Amino acid sequence: MVSYSSRIPLWSLLPGDHIVPAEARASTIGHAADEFPTMTDDQYRRLKNDFIESLDPNAVCALASKHNRGRPCRVVAKASGSFNVCFFVEFDGKGPEWAVRIPIEPAFELLENAWIKVQSEVATMRYLQKETRIPVPCVFAYGRDVCLTKSRTRTQMFIISGFVHGHALNKSLLVGAEEQARKRFYSQLIDVLTELRGLEFPVMGSLMPDADRGSCPHVGPVISMSATTLLQPHHSAAGHPSFQRPPRKPFASASEYMKYQLSLISGFLLLPVADHTIDDIKEEMFAFRGIEQISQDIFTSQLDGGPFVLHHLDLRSANIIVDGEFNIKAIIDWEFSGTIPRRLFTPPSWITGHDATETDEQIQMHTDFRAVLDEKSKAHARCRRLREEWYDERTTAEANKAFYLAHVLRRPTDVTDVFSAFVAQQHPNKPFDELVSHFFHHNQALTLEAHRRADQCERYTQHLKDNGLYETDLDRLLARSEAFKATWR
């Protein structure tokens, strides 16, 4: 019998046979035609690209000119992400001044959901401008009443904000920068985090504009990036969402909030994946139960209530705009931000290394970050509070778990890598695959569930092959590249 540390009982993370709600499990096991996502990733990407190409730059310029006293306008650049298209416009040939962001309509189950997201992002940025010194883009206008496509068939939503001069933070350049520049950056980032930590609310959800109170928003239901993603056609089977939909009101307890968040992680793991093996599935199931156990360890009854704090839930380096001296010029992309339990208010995982990809670069960043926080804590009470919550010797173990958990909630598909990193840290002499094997040896019901999921993935793989969808656009591109290289050999 293999021995193990009592810190986390890895063999008994799930003593029973509960995996997912029965209604979600039914869509995993069944043979109905609608058990698979309605689109492949390639089909969804083409759908998004079709919408992006349908947008009319002239209409975008007309919209920008309308909100800037009729000044002549020209689109100078365009970019797109997972949920928005961004047109950068200049007036009178003076370089980019405004950014016009338009939600990518196919990215949302309902257009009304996209509009709710727009309103929440605007309410959040305006609230931050009013209540904090956090640098955010200025919102000049937003709405849903202008036709911005070439077909002019219906109106689109938009946000017009100021263009932030600078560039997205490059982590490698930051690590290689002079010590003074690094310290200045981390000091400014800590200032942003202390400002956010000071914004406390009685419930958890997303900020929404309050018609009766002007610029003072209220907390509405959670607007989740993960839930929005799971409802996209390349992830969702028709009529069978793989997760628990949130209530139409904010969460008042951390336990209920975490129950919902864990259902989202489970939702990603329930999706059929081509060529997914039984070993892949077992690792995912084991990791999910481990993360669930970590959540239970962190959120005891004493930590179930508020206050809850506002946080940017996608504080990647790409969303931190800096100048050439690493001064923070703006924090962008506040969509999907919201109020969360205090234990989940953590530094960015690309700094702490809790994204399961800890490198020498990250170790250096985390060392620098902690050193600056330690120094600032000597003079500033708000910095001292963060230091105590994150790095106090009495709470280090729980904070470490919270750092891992917070990253998984932001990036559910990282759950296996993150939990295996946690296990390696807690049990360095126990290979992850051996722990997984032992766990399923003592959980026969879970073994059956893993095989059911593997069968579904096999059927999905065959479904793709039968319908000419197995080979991806990337596969075809690589094949053409290899064929081209072969002609020159």
C-alpha cells in the first residue's frame, strides 16, 4: 500500500460516484445526434471571421466622427480577440486617438448577453475612473443603435474609448530591464492591486449601470468568460449545456459561488475531444476532484461571507499597457471583471508561477514582485494587508492553494497541468500517473465513468471522420507546407 501525506488525501478525493449532475451526464453518454458540439473549432473560427469581414470600416469611421464633432476619420489598424473586434481610428491625420470595439456576435449564445457584457464593462471602467487612480481607457460612447456591417441588416453594439499609446507588456523584456524599471513596474502594479482590494461589496457578481444612481453601479449576476465560451457552438451541443447556469442574481456566499465555478470547470472536461484517450480523461477527472478538494479546504464556513472584492479576471500581460520605461499606462479589457471571494484575489499567475509553467523567468518576476511588496508594506497599510493575505507564514499554505485555484477558475482547461504541478509540489516523490492509477483502482464507479467518456470521444472522432471534418485547417496547412518542402529536396 502506497503511503501518502495527510495534507491532501489524494486517494479519497471522491469517495462516491458523483461526477456531474445527471442531466449533464446524460448528454455525455447518449448516442443522440445532438450529443456533439454543433460546430468544429475550424467552422466556428470561419463563422467569426465572416462576421469580422462583414464589418464596414466606413461605417465605423462615420460612428467615430459622429461622436467627435464630425471630425474626418480614418481607420489605421484593426485587431480581434476572442470576443471583440477593435478598430483604431485617427482624426485629421494625427495618429490613432480612439478605439472602437465591437462584440463578435457569433461568440455569444444570445445578442442580449453581448449587450449585458458591454454595459458591465462600461460601468466597471467608469466606476474605476471615479473611485480609484487605476489607469483605464476613457469611455466616450457606447450603444447598440448603429448598423456597422456592409449588409446593413441590423444594428451592432459598440464601445468607443480612448486609444492608449504604448504596448502590451513583454515579460521577457521586463525580466531583462534595469532594476529601477522593474521595481517601478511592480510598484505600480501593486498600487493597482491595492486599489482593487479596497473596493468591497456585499455580494458577488458583475457591475452594471444603475439608472437611478447615475455613475454609481450595482452588482448584478455573474457574467462569466468561461460560461460564455462553453455556450459557443464549437463547445455546446444543441440543447445540452454542460454546466450549471448561474442564478439571475448575485451570489451571497462563497460556497454557492464556488459550486457554480466548479460546474464550469466540469463543463469543459465534459466536452468530447477527438483522439482523447482514457488516460487523458482519468487525469482530468483526478485533477478536477483535487481542485474541488482544494476549494473545500480554502472556503470554510468562516470564509463563506463577505465582503467581496472587485478584480480584473484576465490580468494577462497583454492587458497591461506600458511605455518604453515600463510605466503602466493603462489596464485594458475589463469585460468579465467582477466581485469575488477575498481568498481568490491573487496576484497574476504569470508572476507567481501558479499557471503550471513556472520558469526561471517567473521565479525572478515573483522574487522581484515580493521584494517590492515587502518594501511598500513598511509604509503603506493597504500593501501590508496584501502581504499578510498572500505571504504571511501563518497563511502561506492556504494562500498557495488559493493561487492555484484562482488560476484554474480563470483558465479551466489548465486544470490537469495546474493540479499536477500542485501535486508535484506537495508530493515530490510520487509520479502523477501513479497517483491517478491508484485513485481509480479504489474508485470503480469513476473508472466506469471515465470509460463512458472515452467511448464518447471515440464516437466523436468517428463522427468527424465520417463527415469529412477530422482533418483540421492546420493539418491541411502543414501538409501543404511539407509538400512544398518536398519539391525542393
